[in-house]
Amino acid sequence: MKAVPIPARAAAARVLVVEDEAALSMLLSYNLEAEGFAVERVERGDEAEIRLSETIPDLVILDWMLPGVSGLEICRRMRARETTRNLPVIMLTARGEESERVRGLAIGADDYVVKPFSVPELMARVHALLRRARPDRASGVLSAGDLDLDRQNWRVRRAGREVHMGPTEFRLLDHLMGKPGRVFSRAQLLDSVWGISAEIDERTVDVHIGRLRKVLSMGAEKDPIRTVRGAGYAFDETFDRIG
Ligand code: CA
């Protein structure tokens, strides 16, 4: 098992850029990274589909005209799938596709930008869309039952009592609490919480979940983390109302 590097702060929001014009794709990636986003780039529509079946980013910037599968079709398929139904999408369209744009919004894109666009304008839309999609991030505190997680100050409280935990456990809890009820596979957690797709043993996730459970239930409180056999882990927002 490899040593796991511990990033200094919470995992950055992840943006998937799907664009076949290399220069534009690089420009977007450069600017997004400069603003603290973790960026992944693919050039083809079919590659985008594969990436989205593996990991779910926080936002997708999706070009309309792509080799493989069109941006429109990708968006339509994303909206039909449970895991990507609410994933924020900004479509990039060329000039003169006015009626096409309307179709894009009808099919579920959250926003669109017409090429050529100014980078600051696109960045502003990215930030606005993320704020809208995740109001919990803006407030900085996640609460469920007797549990509070303060993202700004990196503190967790249970029944008013401070819970001490390591940075990895904090990020794990943050990630699970951020999407209550959703089941994350070990691979997804490694990707989102550790932020690297290196060959870390998936049992690493079990070890940290174990530590998290231990600190969260020091006073024998109920376990808010659900193990889903054969699938992974989820945060159970009803943990304090059952059993
Ligand atoms: Ca294109």
C-alpha cells in the first residue's frame, strides 16, 4: 500500500471540459486551474461519456459540436441518468446556432455561452452556477441531526461537543454529508476525497471510514454512515431518527 499524500485543503471543485478545439480547451483549463479548480479535459463526445461513467465532476463545460457524440446528445443522456441528472452543465455554442441554443436549454443545459466568448464572463458563469447548484457550500456549514460540519473552520460538532479528526476523515465526512443518501463507491471516494486516481488500495477507504466512525461515536451515538454491501458508503441523513 502506498503512502497517501494529504492535500492541505478540501478537495477543489472539479470541472470536466469537453472541447475538441485544442487551443480553446487549453485556455479554459489554464484559467480554471488558476481559479483553483481541478480540471479534466477530453476532446471527443464518446470520451466524455466514458469519463462521466467513471467519475462525476462538479460541473461540465460542454461544446456543442464534437466528434463522436454531440454535446446535445451527451447532455440529453446525462439528464436521463440518475447520477448526472443534476450535474451543472454550461454549453458552448458557435454563433448562428440561435435555435439550437434553445434546444440545448430545453434538453437540460443550465447555461450557454456563445463563441467567441470572454474568459472572465465564462468564469463568472461557472462560479454562479456552482453557487446555485451547491448552496450548502456557500453557507459553509452542513448539518444533519446532532451533527454539524463547519467547512470554513474545519470543525465538526456532535451534540454540541467538538469532534477531533484527521484531514482525510474530515474530507470524507464533508463529501458524504454534502450528498446525503447518495452511495459512493470506494473508487469514487478515492477519486473525490484523495483527489488522485493513483493506485491506492481501495481498502484505504475502509480504514478511514472506520476511523471516522470511531471518532463520531465516542459517546455511543448512532452511526450516520451507512455501509452498502457491494457498493460503498453513504451518509444517512435519517440516522438520528431511526432505530
Ligand atoms: Ca467543436
